[in-house]
Amino acid sequence: MSETKILLSEREIPSQWYNIMADMPTLPRPPLHPATKQPVGPDDLSVIFPMSLIEQEVSAERWISIPDEVREIYTLWRPAPLYRAKRLEAALRTPARIYYKYEGVSPAGSHKPNTAVPQAYYNKKAGIRRIATETGAGQWGSSMALAGTMFGLEVTVYMVRVSYNQKPYRRIAMETWGATVHPSPSTVTNSGRKALEADPGNPGSLGLAISEAVEDAATRQDTNYALGSVLNHVLLHQTVIGLEAKEQLKLVGDYPDIVIGCCGGGSNFGGISFPFLYDKFHGKEVRAIAVEPLSCPTLTKGEFRYDFGDTAGLTPFLMMYTLGHDFMPPGIHAGGLRYHGDSSLVSQLYHDGIIEARAYGQTAVFEAAVAFAKAEGIIPAPESSHAIRAAMDEALLCREEGKEKCILFNLSGHGYLDLAAYSDYLSGKLVDYAYPEERIKESLAKLPVI
């Protein structure tokens, strides 16, 4: 019987993160200061980040060592298992070999602790007492709350209001780990109060929640800001996913033709794909597909240009695919994929044609999620289900063409705190929403001119 779970020992947890900037043919253009429109320097960022993370943000070193204290905490759930999806293959009647890296085994139930733990560690070393951050669906806020309690840091989370209401158990998890959680927009920051004055029923967005958290951090000396996606150092930390997957596939003598991850800000997709893109840069044939929702089609319908990373314009200008920093996405259940922009690294790779992108409506995504749950037993997070949809479509194409391909995707979290979304789908309440082209054009028309 072939292996279903492909496991590594704790000794085989990666000792280094992979920095894709060492190998990219074209590096992203630098962040710009919103006042001067000149590249930001370490002093500009040190208001909200420790110097160790700033150094990682701009580093061109290929391998960056993982601190022993971080690796020790990683042992609570890493190495994460790699599964051969044999039952899904049989259900699809495909000749494709499907593997998924399961990150739902972490205490927070997602891949997010892979970066929350090192961010908490570096902030603690820098003498920081408190972290302010945002969260969409709650995976990142839960992970930062978990990491904060492990290093004795206070954590305040601004949670996108629609998710705050849809996913109360995420909030309870954060509060159980000791965090303070505010629905965003909130009444505790200027950014939040301004948004509520303009629209008392504002459902919130990641961009707005970022504004609140950055404002909080910038106005207190004991507080730094932590981000769960988008930035270079975040995607760096997530490469433990792909690095482990490479070693696990070696154990069974396989290698992916296609690597797939869902994509909101980029940490999920970057974590699984970047170590394989290293091979692509060195001549290996491998496709990498980033999957996003039709209701927030950043890569597939956005523009590649400088924009603020937040709604209130408190962050530097970032070069990325964007729908406009005031873009207000609908309250879909995949709250972790509702960011108006994308990682500069992922954006540059897509702009250069090195990776692919596609978008799906949420009914097709939940159809795939239910099929996966029935075959493999795990109920996946709505975000991860975008990757499942793409993997299933690629496997069905293999069936049509009679080709045996190896498909790897990142199952970045479980959906056991997202069952309200499944209830809506199963009762027929879930509908597709493709963001109107005219609304996208309105947001893009307001982008800063650089």
C-alpha cells in the first residue's frame, strides 16, 4: 500500500527560510515614502517594525537562518504532513497524482503561525511589549494572539467587521489566547471613526483594518505592528511549507508539475510555491498557479502600479497589483482573500509571466470544498478551497487529456470555525458575486500618481 501521509521528523524542520529575492530575474520596485515619493529607509520603518524584520524585508541573501527558539515552537505542529489525495483521485477518476500540504494541524488551524511566531520572537527581542495587528477571517489574528501569549506580548487585533460578525469563534479563540479584539472600523482610532462617520454600516476591509492597526502602533512607543501577509519577510517565513513539501515528495520519488495556492495577500501561495520556483529559475519545468475570488480579483483584474497598502493612506506606496486602496469588497466567506492588493513579490512574478493566476466564484469553490471533504474527510477553510477548486480542475483536465501529472496544493487551514459558510452553501443561500468592472475602474481612477 502506498503512503497516504508522508511525514518528516522534528529534526527535519527546515533550519533556514528561502528568500526568493536572491533568484528573481526582476526584483520589485522599492516601497516609496508617501510624502517624498522616495524609497523608504530603515528609519522610516523602525517606527512600527523591529530592525531584525526590516533587515529581512530588504535582504538579498538566499538562505536566512531560523532562530532555535522559533524552531522549538514550530515543533508543536511542524513538520506538517503531506497527504496523497488517493480518495480524491479515485472520485475524480483522474490519472493525476494529487498531494496536499496540510497546514490545518497548527494550534490556530492555519499556516499563519509560521510567521506569527518569528514576528513575536523578533519583537520581544527588540524590547517591544505590545503588538497591534489586523485580521480578515481571523486566521492571522488567532495566530498572532497565540504567538503573543507564547512570548509574553499584549496583542490588540482589529478584525474586519463582516468577519467579526460571521466568525465569532475566531474572536473567542483570540480572546482565549489573551488578545483584545475590536471590530473594524472601530471607534478607538481616528481611521475607524472617520470610516464610520462616512458609512455607519461599513462592513470593513483589510485595508481599513491595517490603517487602524498601523495608527495604533505608530502612536505608542511600546507597540509595534505585525502583518500576516503581503510583506517580503512574511512570505519568507512561510517558505517552511514548500521546503518541507520538497523533502516529503523526495521520500516518495515524486515532483510536482503544478503547484497551487490560494492568494489574498500572498503568504499562502508564496509559502508553498517559492521553494519550487527556485527550481524553475534553475531550469526545472513547474507551473505555479495563484487562485483568488472573482469578488476580489486583484491579480486578474487589478493594475500593476504603486498604491497604498491601506485604506487611510498611512503606509508607504507599494508596487503591486491593486484594485485601489479604497476598494471595498463584498462580505464573502473567504475573508482572508479580500485584500485590495497583493504581495510585491507575487505581483512581480505574475507581471513577469513566471506564475499564473485565475479567479473563481464562491459557489464553484464550495462545490469543490464539499467534494474534497467527502473524499478526504477534512473540511477545508473557504480560502484553501480556492486552491482545491483549481487542483480539481487541473486533475479533470488530466483525465480528459489522458496525462499523468503531479499536482501539489496548499491546504492552508481547516474550516471547522467556518461552518456557517458551509451552512449557507448547503442551504442554497450562497451566491456568486463578480465585482463590477465599473466599480473597479472607479477605485483605480483614485490611485496615486507616482
